[in-house]
Amino acid sequence: MLHPAPQVPGAERTIVERLLADDARGVLIAPRWRTVGTEDADDGWLAAADVPVVLMERRPRPGSALHARDSVCTDHWYGVHLAVTHLLALGHRRIVLAARDDSPTARALRAAFGDICAGRPDIEDWTVVLSAPGAGQQPVADLEPLAGVLRAHAATGVIMHGDVDALMLVQQLADAGITVPGDCSVVAYDDVVAALGSTPLTAIAPPKAEVGRLAAELVLERLNGPAGRPSRRITVLPELKVRGSSRPLID
């Protein structure tokens, strides 16, 4: 049974409890966890479920009750590494990350970007901005337009999370007189609709189908395999899909 959860606090718990009452034998779940607080709120009841539970695209914080449950997740640090390395190989030395901050994936991307850029002396300047007014944990009334950020930092490379925000931001840049890839190379993060833009976007593609397949296999192994096997935390690497939105920097 597939149950998309509405964007309402506690929605996943209601759905899972109903499924368990209907004798569901296993649960695959990707909780929204908009904030660390919502993750903490889910930790006790979800970890206490008496059926196999596999977390998808979520890494519980160390020491939490869910830490001992099975999980399958994309290596988002590696995804950001691919994006940054691609832009550097094209000659871009001043890079902006325009990212969300309202999910575990968004926070992982922002942390990875800071870590990677701080360790790369060939990057001359880098900064992080919200990708949209509603992309943060708290509402932002006066979000600085991305075009202004690029001009202020003389940036020629941008990583954008996620795809829909990326397509809108590319249009906003065009409206402000900044062309992609003429003035700025763009790498999107997600690759759901990145290829459908008027300029198809180079993108980092998390292996979503593989994450789902591995998570389903973990549940089946828990149901049909020997009892007492150790919990597993599986990490899968994303891929870089090069398209028309990135090109070598022209001095």
C-alpha cells in the first residue's frame, strides 16, 4: 500500500498507526522532518513499532532510537562533491549554493557544501542562500534575489536545490539579464524535471529507484530471513548528468 502523507505535522504517524492496526507487516518511510524538532518527535513512536521499519533518504541523528533501525540513503555529500568538482573543472571559481533548508536532505546539502568549499583552496569565493522564500524552516520576508547575490560575489557557478526551484531561479536570472549558461553555469540537485527546462539543466541525480529497491529488499529480508541480524545503513552514490546549463568559463 502506498500512502503519500500531507504536509501536516504528525501526518506520517497517523498513517503508520492506521496501517499497523490493519496488520501491515513492514513499513518503508521517508518522514518529512522539516526541523530537528519534528525528527525528535517521531523518534520514539516510530522506533517502537513492532514490525520492520526501513527509513528512506533519512539518516537519524546519532544516538537516537531510530539510529538502530535499517535505512537506505543517498550520499548527498558525494552529490555536492560531484557538482562542485564539475564547476571547478569548467573553470568556475566563485560558486553559490541556492538551497532549501526545510528537510534533512536540504540541511545535508548545505552542510556538505560548506565543508567541501572550506577545504578547496581553488575556490575563490562561495556562499549559501535560500532558493525560495518558503524554502527555510522559518518564513523569509525579504529574500535577496539570486541575481543580486551572483553580482555581489561575481559568481559564475550555481548549484540549485531542488529541480522546480532551479527552473524558476533560471527564469528569474534571465529576467534580470543573466543568461544560463552564457553568464552563469547551473547544476540542479534532484533531477526529476531538470531535463525539461528550455535550457536542460545539468543535474545531480540521486538513485531514487535504487533506494526504493534496496529498502524493499531490507524489509523482505527482515520478514523472511533469520532473526537477530544486525541493522544496516546503506548508502548509495548519486550521478552527475551533464546537460546544456553548464559550460567552460570564458574570460
